[in-house]
Amino acid sequence: MPDILHVHRTGFTPLVGTSGSRNGPYRVNIVFVHGLGGHPRHTWEESATTPGRRDFIKRFFRTKSLPPTAGAQANNASSAASASPKVFWPNDYLANDIPEARIWTYGYNADAFGGLFQANNKNSVSQHGRDLAVRAEQEIMADNEDPVLFVAHNLGDIIVKHAMYRSPACRARLKFIVFLGTPHRGGSYAGWGEIAANLALLALQDTNKKIIRSLAVNGEVLDNIHEEFKTLIYGSDIKVHSFQEARGLSGMRGLHNKVVGDFSSKLDLPPGLETVESIDANHMQMARCNARADPRYRAILGVLKKFLRSEVFVADDTTRTLRRVLLPPLAAAATNTTSLTGADHVCLPCYSLPMPRNHRFIGRDAALDTLKQRLFHDSGGRTVALVGLGGIGKTQVALQLAYWVKDNKPEYSIFWVPAFSQAIFEEAYTEIAKKLGLNKSDQDEDPKSLVRQYLSSGSAGPWLLVVDNADDGTVLFGGPDKPGGVCDYLPESEDGLTLFTTRSKKVAVPVAGSNVVELGEMNSKDATSYLEKSLNRKDLVRSNTEANDLLAELAYLPLAITQAAAYLNENEVSIAEYLELLRGTQQDMVGLMSREFRDKTRYKSSQNAIATTWLVSFDQISKFDSPAADLLSFISFIEPKSIPRSILPGCQSEEQMVRAIGTLCAYAFLSRRGESNVYDMHRLVHMATRVWVNQRGRARQEVRKAIRHVTKVFPSADYKNHTLWKEYLPHSIRVLQEGEWDMKETQELSLWIGRCLQVDRVASQYALASEDQDDRQAKKAVELLEHVVEVKRRMLGADRLDRLGRQDALASYSGLPDEGISV
């Protein structure tokens, strides 16, 4: 063995290789930074023979107290008295295997426990990052102009990230980072650090609580550094390779899990910026190796050479240019391999689909063609969102596409995950992990991370992932009380395609950007064919008039058609009888549309009734957009068509109003008429809003609030308001039909309606009876006004009817020929 290399405990040390000196020519700097409780030499050093458990524990918990000077001497001497030789692989192997590189190791005092009788450094993580940035500028940036690559373990990775964020000079030179077990978002190592801190406290020692606190899961310090670095990466050409530990830690009782879990040990950058793979070692061993043939060394060497082979700075006499340089081919021993237990044995392609083909599926050719074009042909279309009203058929279109891919793209694996909730999502991922043969290396390993890691790797081949029913933003993206969502576990790969189905554009746009495909109602021809396919008695659709009327009433919604067909099949009634019920009382319609039925083409746990499926969306809206929920409640008591924006209750601000209306439009509960400020709601959705209000037990309060609001905004009888009161009239009559006759606002509103109708009649000889629609409104108004007069008579007596205002005007009004209001 050569003479023992002197390595500084703090700061930079240039490594010289086994020859004792290196002269270049150099093209790159490679800097090694150790982790928590580590050392600039010992972290990267291993005995030539594999250490036993006893040696490992002894090295980690030094039982002999050393005075500071003796400890420093022992560290600098690199344990020269050890019985077995040590392999310091950055110096002994890498310096020789990549002669074009200057190799550096950097040290700092980051002992969470440095022995029970040694006080710890007071520096925080961010202070260590500052020190690294300053020293790198002084010793590396001033020494040469070559690019910089970092290899960092555990806490060292966090310090490197913060140093690069603080120093523009370092950032400009940084090209590549190899992360080894970095707790980007904390990890179970912090629990281990707490144990060591307690041992130190028992010995009355001062442990560095600041560093340990930063390693708590989602700790504020790490979160800030993590987000800062991700922002930096997106605006630069820096590439990242994240190695994850494949094994849990052994050697101490109770410590058998991974120190840093798979979720924490990656930055979650797009595949073009970050590559993730595992090393077949635990957290401490992944930074050490004892031979050139060691798989750990081969993996790290392979990653470094691959980067250098593709892109490195080269200096000429007058300028510096970026060009590609081919290094010698990698030896077979340096082959880069990824460790994923069991995944190598899976038979691809693999399919995980929740439902069989829907043999009743009809049409939707335009939507399917658009999805195929976006996913398989358009550039930048690897993620697409299919959005539409609940019950419009999004799941069935996605299922049809999945089976088309299976038939026509046999190289693609297909995976399907419902996103109703995080629990259901995790259940689906667990099933996918089983199908892929991704066996957990320990009990605490997360199957979601395993699936994401595998599908993000090149080993998975091409795949299509369907994320169905992605309606709840908190499930997808997390919320204040639930940080992190299922999107954190979605894979990204150059060979992967992802299709979301959602009811909300407020989910579709964040996940797919401009790649949003809107699914509308079925056309009449396809809807008729679908109804016929769904019925036991095909002769029921022979009457085109009745079938067309039914489909129009059901708004050509596939789920409503399926529900109607189930009712017709079970009760053996005709379409005409069903239409009579549907057009009958509100109670009859609610009963029909709320009746559950079994459908094998839908999830077993889903609500199949068209009314109840919308109630889920109403509840979601009430959780994240209460002003929109208030608008839903109000609209449930007025007419569903021709709703002027000006009649809607206001919000605290105009922006809040725009957002509330946008939410209802995003769910397709409201639709805007072109560029106007008039909106429509489908009759079935309107019916569902009443069911929702009634279920909440607030119908009486909400209708009284609606009457007060309409009375407040109803225009005066001045003829200049003629256009406005014509817009408000059907909604005012509808809200009066709720029968809250004891309210003074009900009586006032009835009076205003009568006055407006009178002015309108006087102004035009045609009056309201000139049009059928206005004729119906006039009849309703006359009936309501007569009822108000009768109620007032009972309350006040005939001699006090003047309290109604100009009762003579009401009595003289004739909405229809030879017809007045009886007083």
C-alpha cells in the first residue's frame, strides 16, 4: 500500500491517486462531500475485507473517549494501525480510472453524535452550505475554470444544494450531482439521530439539535432548501443522478429499515433532469466499496463516466467551448445496473385493468381519435386530461382507449389507478406492484414508491397509465392539513403516457396544461343505439318519437340512459310511462334519478344513480369553494335556464365571484351562453341540487334567503327596466312557488311582479299573451298574486288591504283577456 494520504478534517483536500502525484491534463473537478456523522475520508473508506457487525457498530459508536488532539491525530493518520488495509476509493480507484478529473474531498463538522465525550459543532445546515460556497470559490473556482461535479452522501447533499443556491459562481460551474441517500424531505435517520442525542444528553454533552431538527420529515429547513434547489435546476443545465439505498440498516437492535425512504431520497424532477436508481446496500454502505469489482463502485463510476462521455468542457488556446468528448468505452465491469428486487423477472407487457371491456360501448369516435392523436402522435402530449360532467362517460371512453391500446399497441403495458381517495389509489398501486413482481426489501417500504421508481426507469418499457376519477384536488395535490398527494407518486418516463379523467377543469389544467380534451353529451344517433343495446326489450325503441323525447329529457347522458334502461328492464314499463313519471312531480323525478342500480361496467363501490353521483361533486365544491356552493343553493330555487349573472347573490369581491362561477363551469354544472352573461343549468343537474340542499337540512333557510335576495334585486316598474324584469320574471315566479307566504318579502315581490306586468301590458297591445312562453308566465303570476291577496286578506282583514300598496293596480291588471285578480 502507498503512504497514508493526509486528509484535512475540514475544508478541501486534493486527492493524488495511488501513484502519489497527478499532473493532468484535467477537464473536470469531482468533489466528494460526506454526510451526517461522516468524515472526508472515512465516509468513503472500507476495509479490503468486509467488516463484521461488531466492527460496524464499533466504528459508529466509538466507545473510547479521545481528547481533541488525539482524536484529530487519529483521524488524520487514517487509522494506520488498523490490522486490515483500507480502500479509500475516490483516491485509490477513481483518481486512476478517470485521469481527466481533479478529485477533491471536502470535510466539515457534522457529527450528530461525535462520541459521548466530544462537543458538537453549532453550525446549522445553511451555515455549512455558506462555508462550502465560500471555500469552493476560494480553492476550486480560483484554481481552475473546469466544470464541477459533486458526489455527496446524506447531509452533504443538502449542504451542496444550499451552497449552489447561495453562490452564482459555483452554480455557473456546476454540471452534475450524484446524490447518495439524501433526505430531501427528511427520513427515519432523524429518529436515529434523536436516539444518539438522548445518549449524549445522558452524558451531559451538548448535541447539535439544529441539524437533527432539520432532518425531521418535511422540516422547514429542508423544505426551503429543497424548493430553492428545484427552482435552480429548472433554470439551468444541471443534471442529477439520485441513488437510493436498496437495503435497510442492520447492526443495531430495532434499526432494520431504510434510513432514507424512497420518497425522501429523490428530488422528483422530470426524467430529463433526474435519473433515479438504487444501490444494493444500506445507507452507510452505499458510499463505501472494497474492490474495483464492487457493484457499488461500478454503479457510481458508470454514472460519472456516462456523463463525462456525453458532455464536458474543453479548453483551447483562446476560448472555452462546450463540445462532446468521447472517453474510452466503459469496461464490462463498469456496467450500470439498477437494483429492483423482482422487477427483472416480470413478463412485459403487463396489464392491470379494473373492468372488462364494455360491449355496450357505442360511438365516441371523435373523442377517441383526439385522445389517440394527443397521446401517440403529437409532440409534448405524454399527459392528457379528459374532462366532462359526472355521468358523461369519461371512464368508459378511457377504458375503451385502454383496450384499443392493448389490441393495437402490444408493446405497451397498461395500468389503471382510481383516484377517488389516497387509500384507493394506494390499493391500486399495491396491486400493480404485485403484477410487476416488485417485492419489498423490508416491511416499511412503500409500494407506491416502488411502482413509481420502476415505471420511471427504462426497464419498464412503454406504458399507459390511466388515473381515473381525479376529481378531488386535495387527493391529487394535497392540502394544508394533508401535505403531499397522489401526484407525488406518478411516474415520468420518455416511454410513458398518462391519461387523467376528471370532472373539473381546475384539476385538468394543472395536470395536463393545454392537453385537455372535453367530453360532451352523446349525439342522438349514438344515444339511441346505446339505449337499444341496454334494453331487454328492443321493441321499446321502435317509437322514435318516444325514444327521442326520453333521450332529450336525459340530456343524452350515458349514465342517465343506463339508469333509465335499468328501470325499464326491472319494472317492465314502457318508455311513455317512464316519461310520464320523469315529467311528473318533482318527487317522482327525484325518485327516478336517485334510484341506485347495478352496473358491471362501473366500480363496485361507486354511486350509479345520476343524481347521487353529482352529490359527490357538490360536496367537494362546498369544501374548497364555499361561494360556489352558495350559488348552487340559490340556483336550486330558481329556473335552471337563462340565468342572468346579475340575479346571482354577490361575493365579497368580484374576483371571488369570477372564481365561484368558474368552479361551477369547470364542473360543467353551469354553461355560459357564448360571450353573454347568461348561464344555463341542465334540468337533471338542477334537480340534483335540490336533493343536495334537502339532504343538508337547509332547504327552509336557503329558500327564504333566496326570496329575500330576489326581492332585493328585482327592478322597479319603470319601463326603462323592461328588459331586466323580463329576464328576472321566470326566476322570481319560480322562487315564489316555494310557498313562503308568511314573509313580507314574498308579498313585496308579488307586488313588484304585478306592477311590472301591468306596465308591460299598458306599453304594448300585444301584452304577455302574444307569446306562448309569456302567456304561461302571466298565468303563473296571476295565480300567485291571487294567492298573496287571499293570504293578506286572512292576515289583515279586507279593510286593511291598502297595506299591500296599490291594490287597485293589482286588481285592475289583466294578464289574460277578461281575466282579473279577484279581490
